[in-house]
Amino acid sequence: MSLQLSIPESILQAIRLPEQRIHQELLHELAVALYAQDLLSFGKARELAQMDKYQFGQLLAQRHTVRHYGSEELEDDLAYARRQ
């Protein structure tokens, strides 16, 4: 399943960003908002934002968004640490 949003041209023109950055910035904003509302997990939000774990964690910190850290994230971190 895929979803395409239609944003009116007047809104796109009002966004104070270079045209080539608008798509990516909107994805970042949507990912942060959905994560902050606990509607997406960290992994899915970072996938939507098209960022790696570190980059998305940095983005959350810049936006002063509290990172949700539960048993799933703990297991991921432990699995990662075991591979090191």
C-alpha cells in the first residue's frame, strides 16, 4: 500500500525552503510528528524520514522530542552490542 498526499500549490509556494528540499523536509516533519504521538515506532518513523538510526535520533533531539525507549528498542540495542 502506498499513499500520495496532495498539497495545494499555494502551500508549497509558502514553504520557505528551496524547492528541492521540500519533499524531504515534509517527510522529516511527518515522521517526527507521528513518532511524537506514538503512532509510529522509532524504526518506522526513521524509515519514513529516510534516515539511519543516528540521524533520526539527532533530528528528534533537535526538535526536543522525547525518545520512546521500550523493550523492543532495548532488544535491538542489545543485539547490536552483541555483534560488536
